[in-house]
Amino acid sequence: MAVTVIGGGLAGTECALVLADAGVEVRLVAQKPVKRSPAHKLDTLAELVCSNSLRSDNPENAVGLLHEELRRLGSPVLEEADKARVPAGDALAVDRDLFGKALTARAFSHPKISLVREECAALPEGPDFVVLATGPLTGESLAADLVKAIGAERLAFYDALAPIVQGDTVDRSIAFAQSRYGKGGGDDYLNLPLNKDEYERFVGELLAGQKVAAHDFEEARYFEGCLPIEVMAERGRDVLAYGPMKPVGLRDPRTGLQPHAVVQLRREDVAGTAWNLVGFQTRLTWPEQKRIFGACIPGLQQAEWVRLGQVHRNTFLHGPSAIAVDGSLHARPHVFPAGQITGVEGYVESAAHGHLTARRILARLEGRQLADPPGTTALGALVRHVTGAAHPEGHDYQPSNVIYALFEPLVGRHKKHDRKTKMMERARVALQQWGALAGVKVREVPERKAAVPVVAAELPKSDPTTRMVEG
Ligand SMILES: Cc1cc2nc3c(=O)[nH]c(=O)nc-3n(C[C@H](O)[C@H](O)[C@H](O)COP(=O)(O)OP(=O)(O)OC[C@H]3O[C@@H](n4cnc5c(N)ncnc54)[C@H](O)[C@@H]3O)c2cc1C
């Protein structure tokens, strides 16, 4: 059986190479240079469309841990990233040309891979397995065919990310726990009350704050249901107070009164370590979000951010309802979505998801189902995100980088500064155990070393116009 991989990006290239290295015939359909998305410029596979950074390489950081796990699993993308590394402090940044060319050469010269340079306009029929790895800018015809297969409500074309704050950095002397009209558990939300002056000051800063310019291919067309807060504020100074900041059904227990406006925080993870600012999707630049939210929203003065808000062109499936436990599409069981189209976000996360998809298909070809990596590992945290297991019920599914809030929470109480080390140590053991159970080779890798200069540095930018998460 040959496996068709559609899309030669981070996920598709990783998936194709892992399958081929295991002896599977792969047909890799990559549309460049015949056709390219507005963001893709190079002819090579695995193109890094923006920043040349794969973010922090420190394994105490969730993405650094994901790097380590991919190295331990023998990921071709990580192997070539390490070879093309440029000095960038804590980050794994690469010479994008060397990186892309090396992966392209590997795929071109691989005896098990046939590279087909064409656009795929429709999902191929089964029964042979198909990997759908066409990324955030999936071609229109293919996206239309996908909608036919799964239903329009399960495919989004824009993300709308509200910021997420670390729960223990919210000032609980200001926040009060309450649901609107006492619905649900009665205290499901945390509410940050604003008086009229505070609200006016916030709206003023929001209107004046610096915004991220839209790319040419991003229309200033938003779904009414998820307008950025600054767009709402432009429509009228009171619009937010009647929209996401409406105070109706809430009473501040300290005053006994309804506040003028509120910012509501909703749990992002079951354990409540991370809280989402409800309805606060925004195109403010990241430094402006930190400054304005910290200065103008009572209770967020000391906020540490798990994620900041953004709105991007981004084609992605509703993972929890569209994708089955074995990673295939419910509606087309021979099709395995991989990478960013599943709702993971970022170069490394997409490559990791491509790797996992290859492993799942290899297991299927052996007549078994791959056990999911444990939710205590970074790879397993991505699975918890895509399946929805990491999120509370009714959660608005949006793309996510790998973050510790997606992991299974630590058992017991731990000092804040010990938590990341504990999670890293737990993940290292868990990956080893999973490998033994799932029949996946997990190798020893040396502890992370300082960056080795390979070529002249092109340092990663902490540029708010990118999707790069700092740190
Ligand atoms: C403007 C922009 C900036 C970004 N900046 C960053 C950043 O700084 N850091 C970061 O970590 N992530 C960034 N991302 C996200 C990052 O690009 C993705 O996470 C990652 O590339 C996704 O990998 P993928 O393999 O799923 O998709 P991609 O890497 O996009 O690969 C998909 C491939 O499929 C091809 N394709 C699409 N449709 C078809 C078709 N019908 N037939 C055949 N081939 C097709 C595309 O040409 C592409 O080569 C950015 C994304 C965009 C759009």
C-alpha cells in the first residue's frame, strides 16, 4: 500500500520521511512551485514562512521539551534543524535555506518517496491512506471538498485567539468568582470589574494602541461572532460594555452592585491553571496587549501571559468533533489530518503532529492502533488539545501552541518555580515508558548544549506580526 501525503510543509515532510524510513511507499504531493500560497516563497519543502526560529530549546519550556521528545523519536525535521542551527541564545533558530534544502534533498533522494509537484484539488478516494497536511493556507478547491466531506461547521478559515492568563497571577482580591445569573456552577467564571472611568480609559488605550497590520491575503473581514475587541470599540465607545464586557447578571460581592463593565475569565484547562479572557480576540501587538491589559484592567497588574491574542487567516478543523481517536477523519476514515490543519499551531507543533501521524499509520499498517502518548508528555499534550481532553466542556476550539496548560496537571501541590522542572522530569520518564508500550523506539539524547554556530546568524525576531510565541 502506498500512502499519499498532501502538502510538503513541516507536517507533511516529517510524516513522509518517517513513513518512508520505515519502508512504506509514499506519494508526496507538494504544490510548489506550480502553485503557492500567498505566504510561501521558496521552492523547498518544509518552508519556514516567517520567523526562522523554532522557539525555545530549553526543555523546561513546553516547546523545548517537544524538541527533545522529537529528537528522542528520531525526527528528521529536528535532525535537520539541529544541523542548520544558528546562534540564537536559548532558541533553536536555523538557516532556513540550509534547513529547507536538506529536507528537500532527503525526500528527493529517498527511494521510497515519489514527489509529485501538483495541487491536489480534492480528497483522494480510499482505501489507501491519505495524510492531509496542507496547513493554515490550504488551497481553496481542496478546502471546499473538505467542507463537503465534514460539514462547514467543522472547518474554520480564521482563528480568533483571546489572550490566556496564568491563573495564579490574577489578583484574587479584585477578581470575584461568579457566573452570569448564577448559571452553571454559579461561580464558573472569574470577573474583573471596571468602573466607568476605568472602562473609558481602557477603551481609549485600545483605540490608540498599536495593531498588527493584516497580511495582503487577510481580508479585514471577520465573523460577527468573533470580532476583535478594537473593531468593536471603533463601532462605538459603549459597544464593548454591551458585548464581551457586559456586566448584566453579575454583582460584585464587595459592593453588592453591578459593575459598569467586566472582563470575564473562563477556565482554559480543567485544572484552572490558565484562564481565557472571554471574547478578547485582538490584533493589538503583543507588547501593547501586555501594557494595556496590565495597566487598564483591574486584577491583571501582575499578569503573566500563557498566550496573547491574535486573529489570522488559518484553515483548521474542529479537532474534537472532526477527528477520531485514531487520528483519522470521522467522515473519511482513510484520511489522516496532520499538522496545523488539526488546530495545533507553530512549526514545531506541526512537525510533531506529522511525526505522530506517521507513527499512527505505521501501527495501522501492522493491524494495530497506536496508544496515544501520555498527556504528561509534550506530544501527548498536543493530542489532549486536538481531542479536546485538555479543555473544559463548551470550550471554544482554537489553534494552540504547545503550552503546559495542555498537559495533565501535576498531582499534589508544588512550589511555582519547581513546577516546570517536575513536569519535564515526569515527561522524560513517561515518553520512555510509552515507547516501550507502543513499540516506538525512544533514544537517549545528550542534554541540551549551547547553540553551535554553523552559519552567520539570522536571529529570531520577537516580532508581534509573526505567530511566534516568545520564550
Ligand atoms: C503568515 C504566517 C506566519 C507564520 N509565522 C510563524 C512563525 O513565525 N513561527 C511559527 O512557529 N509558525 C508560524 N506560522 C505557522 C506555521 O507556518 C505553521 O505552524 C506550519 O508551517 C504548519 O505546518 P504544516 O505542515 O501544517 O503547514 P505548512 O507548513 O503551511 O505546509 C502546508 C503545505 O501544503 C501545501 N498545500 C496547500 N494546499 C495544497 C494543495 N491543495 N495541494 C498540494 N499542496 C498544498 C502548501 O503549499 C504548503 O507547502 C505562520 C503561518 C503563517 C501563515
